[in-house]
Amino acid sequence: MNQDLQGRTVVVTGAARGIGEMVARLAVERGARVGLVGLEPDRLEALAHDLGGSAVWHVADVRVGEELRAAIDGCADDLGAIDFLVANAGVAAYGTVRNIEEASFERVIDVNVNGVFRTLKYATPHLAESRGHALVVASALSFMPLAAMASYGASKAGVEMLALAYRQEVAHLGVTVGLVHPSWIDTDLVRGAEADLPSFRGMRRRLPYPGNVTTSVDEAASAIVDALVRRKSRVYVPRAVGVANWAQGLLNSPLAWPWMRRFAAQTVPTLEAEVDALGRNDQVVPVSR
């Protein structure tokens, strides 16, 4: 295994499972020491134990500024510096705008946008000291609207603009900033949504490539760790997501609208009925699962 992160330090939010956990494991394999930040102390402790002396952990909710600030400062103290940051913590919720509960929509925005804001804010002094690199995990849905994913898409579009503005703000400090845009990742959340909502599974299958494929957690985490080493400004998982980014003007144009309208009309009524039948339009689920 390449040791290109030897002697470097990486802090990962949402590190207890999924992409965050795998990023931490791969970073340590490549020589880094890692700071694990998340909400599940038992899982964080077990992961840190697996990683031996190369990992420290701190519990924090990205919705609570003082908790998050203490966790990030604690990682910096324990590790001696923060060279790299992966702002990975995020959640998703079932439902369209008309059938999702207000509290669920608001929580998705708070975790996915405000949580990244707080993460970047409190990590900035440490990144400035090390002239480090921050990677913000956004989504293919940052630029690809999809029915029944309005809360998640809005949050990931917002976090993209947040990261791009932040990149300008910290450039004079020597800090660089990148964005990660994964499509569907093979996590418990995606598998669970397909099991709970047959129409969601059918909708995904009918999307054009790369919207109809699923990428492994290992592949996504590997792309993120490679991006840290190279201080990349954009990462697409799979790479074809980049084409959708460059083509978003066309995707969201009047030319594409007739297809989008037919597609949504065929899927939304059934999907709303399935969500209502589940009784989970107030449920918010970590996307890293």
C-alpha cells in the first residue's frame, strides 16, 4: 500500500460508519493519523481500537457548534495538527415537498449545510496553520434535481455553493478546498430505500447513466483519499458524474423538461403513496450507513 500520507493528519466527520469509516481506514493504511468525529461513541471507539495508535475519536453532533468546535480542537490537540479535513457527515429523508414533515426537511438542511458550515468554520484555524486541504462531500444531486429528493438535493446544492465561496475566502491563507460528488453509493440507506420503496428502485433503474448505477463504499472512499493526497478541487464518483455537472444547463433546460415531466409523473404518485404507507415521512437517516 502506498504510504503517501505518512506523517499527515486527517479529520473525518461522520466517521462511525460507511464512507467516513472507510476513508479513515484507507488513510491510516496509507500512513496517516486520523481524528474520528461522529455521534456513535461505541462505533468510534471500536474503529479507533482497530486503527491502533493511529486514531483518536471525539463525539459531536454537527448541529451543535460548541460540541463540534470542542471535537475539532480536541483532534488537533491529540494529533498535533490538522492537515486534511473530510466534511462527510450527512443525512437524507424520504418524501416529496408536500408529504415530508417540516422537521425532517429542516434537519436535513441543518446537518448537510449548517453542519458543514460549522465544520469548516471551526477547522479553519487549524487548516490555516498547516496550509491544509478540506474536502466537502456533496453529491451528484448538487446539480441533478430528482423528485422526492428535494430536501437532500437542496442541501447538497447549498453545500456546493458554501464550499466554493469558502474556497475563495481561505485561498490567501494557503488552504485549498475540494468537493466530492458521489452518485448512489452501496450503503444501508440506498439498500433500505430500495427495499422500502419499490418505486424508488424502479425510478433509479430508469435514470440515464450514471444515475442508474451504484458504486461501492470502497471505491468512493478510495477516490476521496486519492483526492486528499492530490489536493483535488473536484471528485466525481463514478467519473461520469462529471459529465452531468458540465451538462447541468442542458439537464435543467426547457429542452429536457418534457422528459423530466413524464418521468416524474410516472413515479411521484406511487412514491408518495409508498412513503405515506410506511409512515416514515418524519424519518431522517444518516447517508453514510
